[in-house]
Amino acid sequence: MDRALRFKVARLKKGLTQMQLREKTKTNIQTIINIEKGKSIDGLRVGTIKKLAAVLECSVNDLFFSEEE
């Protein structure tokens, strides 16, 4: 499963819309949209990545990285 799909599945499992996730993490909605579209996360701050993982109750590695990547 690619990063975009892992991220979206994690969000949906928590029952969150993109907007609700944005509100909980205080991040830009475009950031969430870009992650779900499979865009690069290279420009994201570590703090943002950690906040997203925490709200989705996943480890950063499980959410954003896989053994294939």
C-alpha cells in the first residue's frame, strides 16, 4: 500500500474528514490533500508529521514509510 492510501485509510478509520484532521493538527488543508494525492512529504516539518501521526494514532514509520520505500 502506498503512502497516500495508508494515510487516507488511517484518517478514515478514525472517522475524520480532511477538515477535521486539519483542525485537530492545526495544519494547512492543502498539506492533507497533497499527502492523500501522493505528493512528496519532503517539505513537511517533522513536527507536522508527528502531529498527523499522533492524531491518527499511528507511528510516523507506519504512516509515512514502508519497507518498499
